[in-house]
Amino acid sequence: MIYNINFVKFALGIEYNGSNYHGWQSQRSGILSIQQLVEEAVSNVANQSIKLICAGRTDAKVHSVGQVAHFTTTAIRNNISWILGINSYLPHDISIQWIKNVDYKFDARHSAIARCYRYVIYNSSFRSSLLYNYVSHIYSFLNVELMYKASQLLVGEHDFSSFKSSTCRSFTPYRKIVYINVFQFKRFIFIDIKANSFLQYMVRNIVGCLINIGQMKKKPDWIKYVLKKRNRHYCSPTAISNGLYLFSIDYPKCFKIPSFLF
């Protein structure tokens, strides 16, 4: 007798504080990852082994308010039961914000048409006791106007070899930046970067250059020189991961993927 097993595909939104983890992706070495913990939690609720595919593999200590992942299962649960059940198995610094049944054609990674990261800088002469692990603290004054002017030179499709890590395995260094916005609110400086996709460390290397320009160690046009060199050697040091957030993922409207930004 042949049984017809009906698999259902779900997408879920995941928020996490990455401070205690070695990034999203499960590690063969057994180092704690966000993927590992969420997969275990979903598997417990589904009563079967579950594998997740995510939209963006965030690096060690990087946070998220907009991660999206999908999985397939034969388990039948209502959405509230999924969310409450999964969250009950997760530590306090990882949580599911929404879940929805999606078309079988949906893929959290390959269906994404754009990704947005936000980098947060606390620009103050003195450290904050409350913001440790959540922002990058820059003591020296940053000129936001110069940072914004420089950032606009990176908008569009370019070879971003100068801004990728030496261990990046991407097939091509070409990426298309949709927009970059640099703005300030009191002591906080926000850098939003939206692109079709990103190379490893690309956002943090861009931010490292913008920080040097904001400190007036380099002129805004210098970032265009770095871009044209297509060599990581000419780039500034990589900005620390504490201030980086996977902010949102864009999908075609037909999938009706929710947004859960603050």
C-alpha cells in the first residue's frame, strides 16, 4: 500500500541577540549556533527532525530583527501552537515572532529579492553600561555628512572584492546596493544598507571605511578608490560585529511574507 504523505511548508520570522553564538549556521565543531537551537526547538514541537533554510547566514555575534527561514513538515499545528511551543524550547535571546504556511515554491534564501542590514554606532566620549554587545562604541567624533556622501559612491552594481573577507566563497564578487542611508539620532548613528545580497563581511568592511571617513582620516572620494582596487588590502579594518543587525528581507508580494520591524 502506498501512502500519500502531505508535506506542508512554513516560513517563520526569527529575532535573536547573537552575542552568545557563533553565527546562524550550525557548526561541525559543535560550537553553539542559532540554527542548531531553532531546529531542535521546531523538531520538538513537530515530533520529527526539522531542517531550516534561512534568508541570510549572519556571522558570530551579529543580531537579527528580520531573519526569515522555512521548513517542511507533516505535523499539523495551528500558528499559535507553533510559536508558543517553539519559543518554550528556545533560550531568552532567540524568539519566533511569526509563522505562516507558504506556497511550496517559496524558498527563504532563493526567493529573497533584497536584504537590509542596519549598523548601529554609539558615538560618545564615554561608554554605556546598558548598550554593551548591542552597538559599536566609537569614542571620537564622527562627521555624518561625510559618511553619507561617501556611502552614495557605493550605490549600484559593482565588484565589491575590496569589501569581502579573505574566506568568502561566493561565486562572484558583484553585488547591487539598492541604497545606503547614514543618519544620526542624538548619540546614535545608523547605517542602513540594502542590496540584492551581500558578500561575507561586506557590510562591516563598508562600515569600517565609513568610520575612517567620519573620523576625517580619509576623504569621501577615497572609498571609490578602494572600490576600484578590488583588493581587500586597501580597505579599512572590519567593523566589530556587535552593532550589526539583519534588519529585513524583501520577497515578491505574492508570498505575503510579513515584516516585523520595531
